[in-house]
Amino acid sequence: MALSPPFSSRRRCGWQLCLFAALLMTICWAATASAQDISFPGIDIQLVNGGAEKTEIATAIKILLGMTVLSLAPGILIATTSFTRIVIVLSMLRHAFGMQQTPPNTVIVSLALLLTVFNMTPVLQQVQSQALQPYLDGQLEGREAVSRGLSPVREFMVHQTREEDLMLMIDISKSEKPKSVDEINIFQLIPAFMLSELNSAFQIGFVVFLPFVLIDFVVASVLMSMGMMMVPPMMISLPIKILMFVLIDGWNLVIYSLLSSFQ
């Protein structure tokens, strides 16, 4: 049913009046907010002008950067500490046994994390004494504290990085060869350090794999000679490997070898 012209015009005028009233209320609210602070239950918003506004913006940027660093903390842990080598060796040890889910991933990652903290304790102590504690005491600014805090971590990574991996990253980036350790770019050092950690982890994992592979060969040969070809070799070799690993105190040997490889 078509609307009559008077009714349609009255409806259009009503919408225009509502929009005008909403716009007027917004302007009044903005004028009031510019003169005083805005307070809600549990929220306090302060509107400032001049130099204080720049200070508030700088503080907000610092908070944003801090939250970004916290979100990247797992990646930083993996990239700059001994966590990569430890967790890879422990995972390869589990595969050498032939057990895909024992120990579970949670146990392996937790053990690797604790061993990383144990191994990185001297470096963390240097970071605390040289950078963190002076910064908390107000003796250092943020930029200088970061620079001092990176120095022990950089030294640790340099000692664990192979020269071939470092030169690879320098050649790829087409940069000049650094004349000293302090001139090494941190964005070149971190990937080179991770490549070195992967290489060291696979070398240790190969040594760990050898005795378990020999046990599999012996068990398979014995079963073949006895004509028991239908018996899965893993059914016999798995308890033998577990027994051998327990008798030689394998966990202590693996952990000792892992931590000694960082010396």
C-alpha cells in the first residue's frame, strides 16, 4: 500500500531531527570531554594537551613494544639459547627407541626448558648484574640496558656458532666481513647460531642412534636365522633397548653429553 505524501514527508523530517539531535549530543559530549577527564567504572581516561600528550604517546608506544617482545618470547628463547640443540637431541632419542609418544612432548619440552635455564644460568646472571639490576635501580636508560644485556648473549652465541655458518649469512646479506665480534650484526648472528645448533644437534643425535640401530640389526638377524620371519623385530628389540638404556644409566649420559657440548 503506497504512503501518502504528507505521511512520507513527516517520516523524513523525523529521521532528520533524530540525526540532528544525535550530532548535537556528540558535539556537546566532545566539548565536555575536552574540558575534563572521562571516568567509567574501572576505567579512567585522561585527556591532556601539549607536552604531556607527547609523553603519553611515548609511554603507549613503549607498552606496545613491550607486549610485542613478550609475544615473541618463545621465538627469542628458541633462537638465542641452547633450547634448540637440547630439544632436538631428546626428540631424536625418543625416535631411536622406536616410541613415537613416549616420553610425551610435554615432558620433552619441559625437560629441555629446564636444562636450557640450567645451561644459560651464567649468561642470565651476567645479564642481571650488567643490565637488568642497574636499569631497575635507575642507573641505566632503556637503550643502554638493552645493549649491555645483549652483550653476554652475543658472546654465548658467538662461541657456539661455526665460522662457516656465520660467513654464509654474511655472504647472503652481501655485507662486509666484520673485523671484530662487536661488529657482527645480531640479525646475521642469530640465524648462523641456529644453523650451528641444528648441525651440532644432528651430530649428537647420530651418535645416540647408533647403538639402537645395532640392536635392531642383531634382533632382526637372530629372528631371520631362527625362521621367525613373521615376528616383528620391534616387538623384541624395544624391551631390549629399554633395558640396555636403563642399565647403562642412559639419561645421565645423554644429559651430561648435551651440557658438556656447550663448554
